[in-house]
Amino acid sequence: MTTSPSTSPAKRPEDENLGLGANLAYGLQHVLTMYGGIVAVPLILGQAAGLNGAEIGMLIAASLFAGGLATLLQTLGLPFFGCQLPLVQGVSFAGVATMGAILSSEGGGGLPGVLGAVMAASLIGFLITPVFSRITKFFPPLVTGIVITTIGLTLMPVAARWVMGGNSASPEFGSVANIGLAGLTFAIVLLLSKLGNATISRLSILLAMVLGTLIAWALGMTDFSKVTEGAMFAFPTPFHFGMPEFHIAAILSMCIVIMVTLVETSADILAVGEIIDTKVDSKRLGNGLRADMASSILAPIFGSFTQSAFAQNVGLVAVTGVKSRYVVATGGVILVVLGLLPVMGRVIAAVPTPVLGGAGIVLFGTVAASGIRTLSKVSYKNNVNLIIVAASLGFGMIPIAAPTFYHHFPNWFETIFHSGIAPQRSWPSC
């Protein structure tokens, strides 16, 4: 019996097309799984840059738009670009602490300096992708585990400030009401993670933020009056936040982040290849890394930041068993559409800061826990690795424990080392 072309199985599992309905359903699930993560970065950086709610909304919309385009490039591919695997792209957490340090330093150039550093460092990353596979041996679990753990721990003070209310000048900063609302949101995350089914558990952070916001609204602790101000639909304006500025110290610090991003994306590409049982050779890996860096070069034009594969969506592929890249491409289309709706960004910007803090403790803690899980793969039979981990984490925690530690150093030095990622990144590589 001859099988018709329309029903013949795809040659590669990732090339299976499930149809419009299934693509939309599973694509939306991918978006919901990573939505909390992709909006957290512009929220953190927007507040650090002193932007108002409307501007933060535009920053969020830009990140959704850029993440959607990056996802489409990675999944559908172009010649020499895209691994054509079910990988969701979005703003990377790896650069949050470093970009925050650039924003707070005198010589960083503010938000234009961050965008310029992302663009320049990503260009350098793009140029080294052909040889990157030859140096991956220098990035074992020892290195990546320390870096990821430090990223999560470095973000915890941000979550703590959110819990207290965000604005230290406010009389309500650190009030029982703020901390109580954050604690309630935190408890909802834990309950949904423990008691909910698999889908609810994966969406626990997003659902907790929704429930926490509704509770805050009922108690009169939030204001959505400004959500309707501004355009409902708008194309992200190129260079809306100013032309990128290029400062050497900021670029050098972002180059470290780009190296981490390349390692993370390489790991995600190889992991999803194993999960769906498809071949990933050096050419395909290179295409994926080039797409990653090309997206990161273009993202600052629209006001977004470093793009990377989202590990939680790799886990979703493993849990659901849905291997089609067209499902994830559909998720990319959904992200683009959301990015064209600034009102969605303004809704998120109106979420009470303590609610973000309660969810952020779990979200940022998960990043640190992921690094600890990676460190569990390291052999500690000799004391060398143990000492490296101890020295790297200890040195990396200095800017967290003493934020003014590098205050009397030159601006370029403070910009590079203030985030805590650069110093601990250098120890295990030596």
C-alpha cells in the first residue's frame, strides 16, 4: 500500500507539522511557560534605568517582539542561520546583573550604553562562532554552574527590593502591607507548584502574579488607570530609547556575558537534539549560535537585549513530547503579535512591585538552583574543584555583600567587576 505524500512521516522528527490548531495550542503553551522570564528582564532594567510605566511597557513590548523574531529565525532558519530545532528565544537572564551594573555606573552611558554594549559584544560573539566549538572544552559544568549560580544570587537583592516596594524613597517602603503581599504571592507560587497539575505547575509564577495582582487591586494597592494611556497597537520604534553608545568597559563586561550565552545556547541546542532524537553536528550548532548572535545584534535597535534559548522550554519539549519546530515557530508568531501590543506591556508594568518580588524570589532562586544542579555534575574527589567553587562564589558574592566595594576604583573597573559575574567567571577559567 502506498502512503500519500500528505500523510508520510517527516524525515526528521522536528519537521513534523501538527496543523494549525495543534500548533496554536502548543505554541501558546510555550509562550506561557517562558512569559514570566521574558518580561522580568525589561522590568528589572526599566526600573533600574528610572523609566516610567509607559516606557517600561514599551521596553517589554520590544523584548516580546525581538524574542518572537529570534524564535522564528532559530526554528525556521535561513541559509547559515538557525538550527531548525524547537527552541524558544528570548531575553537572556545571563546579562541582567551586568547590564544593571552598567546602568548604575557613572561611565556606563545609561540605557543607550547598555544597548550599545549588547550590540558590540554580540557582534564579537557572532565573529567567533566559527571557532567556538573548538573552545567549548574550556566551559565545563564547573564554569557554567558557577556562572549560573552567581547570576541567580546576584539577582536576589533585586527581588528583596521589590518585596519591600521598589522605591526606597516611598514611606511605604518595607511596610508590613508590601511584605505581606509579596509573601502571599510567594505562598501562591509554592502551592500551585506543589498542588497543581503539570500545566499549572509550569505556569505557577505567572498565575501567582495574576492572583497577587487581583488581591492587590481588591485591597486598593495598585492602579491600572494608566494602562489605557497610549497606543493599543504600535510597531516598536527603532532607537526609541536613544542611539546606542559604545563604552569600552561596558562592552568588555558584556563580552563575558556573551561567552556565557554562547555556552548556554550550545548546551540547549545539544540537549534538545538528544531529547527529540535528531542529529546535531557542528554545522547545525554553528547555525544556531549565529542566529543567537544575529538576533542579539539586531535586538537593541528595537530596545531589547541579549537573546538566548530558554532552558525551561527545552524542558517543556521533554515533558510534552511535542518535537515539531513549527509549534515553537507558532509561539514565535504569538510573541511578535504581543510585541505589537504595548498595552500588554503597560498591564505588566502596572503589576504591584511586591507581587513581582514574591514571584521574583522563586524565579531568581530557580536560576541559582539551576546552577547548583549543574555543579552537582562536577567531581569533588580532589579538593581542587571544591576550592575553585568556593573561591569563585566567595569572590563573586563581594559586590552583593558590599555594593560599594569597588566605589574607589576607576569607572571602567567598577563597571566590569560590580556585577559579581566577571570576577567569579575568571577564577575557574584560569
